Amino acid sequence: MRHLGVSCAVLVLLAGLACRSGQPLLVSATGDKTTPGTIGGVVSAVGGDRLAGREVSAIHVVTSKRYSAVTNVTGGFSIKVPPGEYRLEVTLREGEKVVRQPGVVHINKSDLDANLEIVVGS
């Protein structure tokens, strides 16, 4: 009986530790300028079909550093980047060109810009 009580106490303690409510998902030191933001959106064709398997790159305007992701089955992409200004590029296939893109994207610390759209046509 004593072992059962000890086992229950240990389980309650472990369950309490696992439920750390109020903990932030992303912790950064005060003044930390490198906490990532996220650039996200979709790549689609002119007719509206979503384009899967396309590489999308966010290129830092000042440093030219490149951050990339590949679109999922719904054409969606998500790229974590440090704060700054970025332009987006998508890998095109023969005969394709970008018809519409968002221009320069401004990302601040912990920003989420998730409604960007890149449209590809012939």
C-alpha cells in the first residue's frame, strides 16, 4: 500500500511539471535583435491552383543572406528569419514567370507575416 501512495505522489508531481502553463513558446533576452520572425504564405498558379514542391527563398535586402523553405501540398510555406527586410523568390520552371509577389517584407522581432501570396504564370 505504501508503494502505491509513493507512486501516485510521483505521478502527480510529474504531471504538474508537464503542465507548465504561462510559459512562453519563444523566450528572448531583453534587447535581443535576433529573435526570429516568420514569413509565410502560399504559391499558386494564375488559375488558383496551389503549387507544391516549390522552393521559396527570403533574401535579406542588406546582407543578401538566404533563408529557404519548400511549399507543402497546399502551396503553403513558412520561413523563420531574423528581423529585417526581405524580398521573396520562388524557383520557376521553364516558361514560367512571377505574375504577382508581395515586394519587400518587413519583419520585426517575433513578427508573423503569414498572408503573403506569390502567383506564377506562363
